[in-house]
Amino acid sequence: MQTKENHFIKNIEIKNFKCFEDFKAEGFGRVNLIGGKNNVGKTAFMEAVYVNVHSKDIKEFITSLDNIKFMRNFLNIQESEHNIKDNIEQLNHIFTKSNVNNTFFEIEEIEGVQKYIFEFNGISIKPNSNEFSFTMNHNETVQFIDSLGFSNNQIIKNYSAIQRKDEEEYLNILLKKFDLRIEAFKIIYEKPQCKVDGDYFEVIEFGDGVRHLISIVTSLYKAENGYLLIDELDNGIHYTMLDDLWYAILEVSKRLNVQVFTTTHSKECIESYYRVAEKLNDKDITYIGLNRLKNGNIKAGVYNYALIQNSMEQEHEVRGW
């Protein structure tokens, strides 16, 4: 089995990517919670990580560029308007470097001929843009749950990873804690459904929280030996359920060797994160506090378990780190 030393992101450098002009951070753990004020770059940080871990070849790389653009604009575009070429060209001049991958993308025009310049771990590739195939290849061990949550098709695809391990009951138990009415979860007629009083109802009938919970747990299994990125972890999740959710994330990510990055605005979510990690004696966690300096640059404070513990004991305001 692949070990964490082989694939976990421990440090990253980001240049010319959205709000990050020249950014560095290091010291990440297996599970990483990202906080900071609105519009400070929490989602963009995860998108940069998403791009970096896809930077093994051109197909995976352009898939990641297209996906992050598509996720941001999903509500504003129709599928027929989805243009891969436009999506990747809007992310020109980006650079990400980590202990896992080193990548650079730039568009160059010489004598009227446009070329894409890709650099992956020191290897440079310069295809002609007019002859580029835009063939995509999504790495399914890299899962990104945006703030809108997963579609039915994504849930169905990821649920198969739980089924292959015969661990459907793990999700059922968590759903029962979330909503005492729910007896079980199944895919029926190609639709995710929950059982209540002996009958099955589509997940959409149970609100955003149930869908979000199912998306997170199924993605953990799908991302075995890979990565899970979750935008707004506590979206639709009542604060009384946070401990159970964090227990699932910490336990399954450790068991299946998944590195997790997730965002929150909530003090309750941060406190629950530390509380559960302490109960499990899981010290492979960090809190990443993003702050925008007066000059506009973004700085990260990466706090390991010991520093989180100290701040909690001193009752510091962690969201302002």
C-alpha cells in the first residue's frame, strides 16, 4: 500500500494563481482544516492543491484546470457552453510546487502560432494549441466536493467504493445519528435514496445536510490512497453533528490513507475538530489560518496539533490566527 510519505502534500508554493501572487506554506498533516475571513483565498488554496496533485501528465493536469473553472461557474453555464480550451486558457502562467509535484503552465505565441508550455517535474512539453486534443483523464483518487455538493451521479459512482469494502452499514449508522428517522441508504433506480418508515425517498427530500454528509463519506472511500478536498465542511451540518462527522473523517482517512483539506468559517467546527482529534489521540492534523496582509499578499499560519492544543487551552480566538 502507498504510504503517506509517498503522496501526502507537506508543503506548497503557488504563483500567479487566482489571488495567490507568490505564496508558500509548509507543515501540512493528514487532515488539514483551513480558516480565514471571507474572500481570503481558502477555496483557491484548495484548488491549487487540486491542480498540483493532478500534475503528473497533460491529461490529468488539463482535467484539473477545467474542473475548477467548471465548478466555479456551474450555475451560470449550460453543459453545451462548456469549453475546455477557454477554461484552461484563463489560467495562464500558473505555477505550483510541492514535495509531490512541480508544475508550470504558460501560453506562448510566436509568429502567430500559439503554443502551450507544460512543465511537469522538470520535463517540458510544448504542443501547438491548434493541434492539441484536450483529452481528459480524471484521477478518481482525488475528490473535490464544492460548496454546492455532489450530483446524484457523483454519489452513485463514489458509493460503489463503500460497497466494494462491504461497509454500507458504516454510512447507515452515521445517517441515523444525523436523522433518527433514516433507517438505511441505497441506490434505487439509479437514484440515491434513504429509507424512512419502511419506504425509500430520494435524498433531495432530506435537505442539503444529508446530501453533504453522504458526499463526504462516500468520497473518503473513493479517495483511498489519495486526496479529499471539501469546500465548507459544515455546510448544512448542525453543530451537534460535527463531532460525529469529524470522527468519520479522522478515522476513515487514517484507515484508508487519505489526505484531507477542508474549509470552514465556524468556530464550533474548529473546536469540534480538535476535540475529536484529542479523543482519538490523532496528532496528524493542522489548522491553516489564511490572512491577507496590508500589501495584498496572503500569508498562511500552519498550526500543528500541539499549537492547536495550546490555543484551545488558552481560549484564544482561533479563527483570527
